[in-house]
Amino acid sequence: MTGGDGLRVMIVEDQALLAMELELILLDAGCEVVGVAVDTRGAFDVAAREKPDLALVDVNLMDGMTGPQIAHRLVAEHGAAVIFLTANPEQIPDGFSGALGAVCKPFDEQTLRAVIAFARQFITTRTVGTTPRRFRLAPWLTTPPRDVAPH
């Protein structure tokens, strides 16, 4: 995060009204919205230019079910944390493509604020806090790698 505690967030959502609502909630929560993309190409352009801390990524975009592909690249190439947004949770890949978790649509402002706080804690301290309601935590955050001895 750059300066202060303003989380740099990008939105990848092809429903314009939902993207605008997300932006308003994020701004009100003290985040800096660095860009909004409606498709894969736009998402990669914003990420390369803005280097977000967090991306809210719809699983199904206008150009197909590309959310998991976007998430994978954002994590691998830009080190961004990712939260999936979806109306179809069954379409989330098993490994979550490196995403922290998923929020099912429709969601309310309170849920989104809790998810942002969860992501902010993970990004700043690399610890997993209390899982917000209506947030499906990625399995990789709760299952230690096989090569790590139990404590």
C-alpha cells in the first residue's frame, strides 16, 4: 500500500451500476479506487499501470468466464490480492486461482466493508482474521502446505 492506509483497489466488473456502487463503497471505506475494467484486457491494462493492492474480480465477464484467469495473473505478476465477486459460486475454481475468497452477489455494504477489512488485514500482516459473513474463504488459507510441520 502506498502512503497512509488507503488500500489501492481495482474493480473488474462488467455491470456498470454494480461497479459504480462498489466504487462508492470502497471510497467511503477509505480505499483508493485505481481503476475499473469490464473485460480481461482492461483488467490487465489497469493492473500493469496502477499496481493495485487488491482486485475485486467478477468470475463471469462479458468476454467469458475469465475471472479466474485474471485472478491468477494478478496474483502471479502483480502480487495483488484478489476477491471474487460472483452470482454463481459453483463456477469458482477449486484452487480459487490464488484469490483470498469469494463474495456471492447480491451482497450488502456491510458485507463488502467486512471483506475489505479482512483483505486489508491479510495484505498488511499476512494473517487471516475472522471470516466475514457471506464470504467464502479460499481453502488454501486454511490448509497448510504439506511440507510445513505442524506446530
